Amino acid sequence: MLDTTALIDFSKRREPAFSLVHRFLQNGEDVGVSPVNVAEFYAGLAPSQHAVWDEFFEPLLLWPISLAAAKQAGRFGYTFARRGVLLSTTDRLVAAVAREQRATIVTSNVKDYPMDEVTLLSLSVER
């Protein structure tokens, strides 16, 4: 599952995101997104770029936010708030969808997903 940071890095041809996502797609691997990631990505996209990205998203899996995932996102919020960790609703929803789909979240912001139940693939590069 590509989170918004992975999508942005890919769109800007930043490494390692560009090569990794390109390889996933070339190898026919299941690559998915949640509606949250699509909405966040398009929020920063100029209208002149919509057609290109509409085509990019077409073959990707779109994993919906089910009622179970929405409840899990709420549980993540409750649990982490009691530990003094505030997580955005969008990140909690992405994590819950990934958990439900048994998908690995590809991200540059691993700190946004501290849940033990979620598998991450970090795109962070030491600078």
C-alpha cells in the first residue's frame, strides 16, 4: 500500500521511491492505495496533471475504508492518545486499511505508523 509520501516521492521521481514503485508495477505485484491517500495526493495536484495521474491510479488496487477499518482507526486513536501519542485521523485510517488488507505500508514517514499490527517498508534515506 502506497501512502501519500510514497506517491509524492514517486511523482517527483525521488529515490528510492521511484525505482521501488516502478519495480513493483513492472513485476505485476499487487500495489494498492486507500481513498485517503488518493485524496491527499490529488489535493496537491494541479488540474493540468489530473489526466496523467488518473491513468496511473487506474490499475492500482483501491482498498476501501470498511466499517471495521474505521472502528480500528478509532481504536488506534484511543490507544495511542493514552500513551501521549497523537496520530492524525488520516494516518490511523491508512493503517487500519493496511492491517485489514494485510498490506505493507510503503512510506517515508514510519513515525506516523507506530502500530505493532502494521507492516512498514521505509523509504527514508539517511542524508
